[in-house]
Amino acid sequence: FSNSALACDFDLNEIPTSNNAFSPELIWGLFIILLHIVMGVVHTWFREKKTKKE
């Protein structure tokens, strides 16, 4: 069991609650998800702002 195996088969239930709970792969995955949400909100906000201005 290594970090590379954890990255390949990503399953939250298989992550031990020890030091590996906050592994770089998990943090990176959460960061990517958060970034997608923020980009979606910003994109929608800009589109609404442009529509109101015209």
C-alpha cells in the first residue's frame, strides 16, 4: 500500500485515518474540485453582469 496506489484507486473508504488521511493526493483532489466550483461561480457572475449592462 503506497501513495501511488492510493492515487490510482481513489476510494475515500480505503484511506486510513492515520497520517495518510491528509495525503497530497487527497488535498490536490479537493483543491481541484474547489477550483472548478469557484470558476463556475465566477463565470456565471460575469455572464450575468454582462447581460445586465447591455
